[in-house]
Amino acid sequence: MIAQPYLRLTDEELELLGGAHPLVVQPYLETVDPEARDAVLTTAARSLWAHGVAVSEVGAIQVPEHVVDLLQWRQDAQRVLVVVIGEFTEQEATETAHYVHSLESAHLVETVTPDGMHAFAVHEGDLEQLIDAWIRPLDVVPGSGSARTATRLGQPWGQTRLRLDATLWRPGERAGRLIGALGGAGGTWLTDVEPAEHDAMAPELGDGEVLLEPTDHPGLVTRILTLIAPEQEVMTGHGTMTG
């Protein structure tokens, strides 16, 4: 069962509460002109006050204990799984970012929507179920054929309808594997690149070439799971894959 969000905060509210995070995007604040930032934060402070957050006479915000605990969890997380999903139509493009802040076996899930709303929920179950719930609404069209380099293949999915990027972040460590996927009416294709080991893993690839593999909904879920359990076999309805 996927837990429902128990707390929602805007970019501005998180900023005022000291909740800026080096990894988490702030899609609304990033669009605000510097000259308008103070006014936006003042409005957010009034919103917090209206929702029961105490503000002192000098403007200091007294952060509720449950919010302090949430922010501390984000700060202390031993790893963060990041899955960013972009959806494209003729009218618009939207991007939603999912973060799983993990402390041992407990997971704080943060979903950031394009309007800068951060929804938080505690997930105690299997992460496969959670990742599947993110991907299922995309109606992924399966890719077909064999893996080959992007420069030789062109754009087999046709007009891009979805884009997915996934990685695992650990505090103090360099950027690691990046899993990417692009999909459209012609199918879905993924890349899986370890920046520091690119040449060693695939010496036959030239500079700027990326290996594309056809994939489907279960395949995407499986590959993302290998980021958090690279040495374990991950089972799906379409067979077994090792990281």
C-alpha cells in the first residue's frame, strides 16, 4: 500500500523553515525574480502563520516539532533515490521529481510538482511497489529490437512523450550511475551509464555515443531497483535481472 502524503509544503515555506536541500529542486522559487523574492517569502510567512505556525515579533519562525523531525530526516538520510519524470504533450511539458530519503529501512518520500509543492509521506513497504506506482500512469509503450548506439539509431521512439532520469545520491560521494529513458508512440528506450567507468564498461563506444536498450514498464522498474540493490537479483513478471 502506498502511503498518502501527511504534509505538504511549498518551496517558499520550506525555504523559511530552513528546509533547503542540496539535491531537491525548488521549481517555483527558481522562476522568481530576485527583486520579488522577499515579497514571495513574506507571503509564505503569512501563510505559515495562518496555518498555526508561530511567528515571533521579530519575524522568527517557531518550527513545529513534526516539521523539525521531517527536515532532520531529510538531512540525515544515508541515501536518496531520485527519479525525475517528464511528460510532454503538444500543449505543455511537465516535470515531477520524486525523492526517497532512506534511513536504514525507513523511507521518507518527497514528491515535488512543477508548481513547487512538496508532498511528504512515510513509506514502510517495498520500494518496487512505490516505483511501479510512479511509472504506471505513463502508459509506457514497449521498445523492441536490439540494443545499439544512439548515434546509429536516431530517435526510434518518435516524438518524445516521456523522459525519465534516475540516480542514487549519497552524501559526500561523487555522482554515480544515471539511468535514463525516452519514450513515445514508437516505444521506450533506456540508457544506463556509470560516468567514471564508461570507457571501461563499453570501450567499443566512441566519445558522445550512448548505448540504447529497448525496455518496457517492468523493465524500467527493475532497472531503477538495481540502483538501490545492485548486487541483488530483482524479480519482475518478465524474468530476472541482475545489476
